[in-house]
Amino acid sequence: MTTETRSIAGLHSGTRLATGVFALVLGAFFVWGAGFAHSDALHATTHDVRHANGFPCH
């Protein structure tokens, strides 16, 4: 049996940079989206996610 191991250090710097930029943009989208959303929308979304994951909230 052959096992192959790869590490992130072996990735090209362009790939790591693109991954970091994507993570930054995604995080900023969530922060800004939550910051400008109405509180009722955030509550409803949180409520639905809790139910979807099987957590009771009532």
C-alpha cells in the first residue's frame, strides 16, 4: 500500500495568496452582511439553522 502525504507548504505562493484573499472576502461578507441585516432577519436565520442542525431552541 502506498501512502502519499502533502502539506500546504508545498503549494505555490499564488495559490496560498488566493486562498487567503478568498477567506478574507468571505469573512468580510459575513461581518458586513450581519452588520447591515435587520435583527429580525438575523434571529430568524439563527432559529432556522438551530432547527436544521437538530438543536432545540424553544
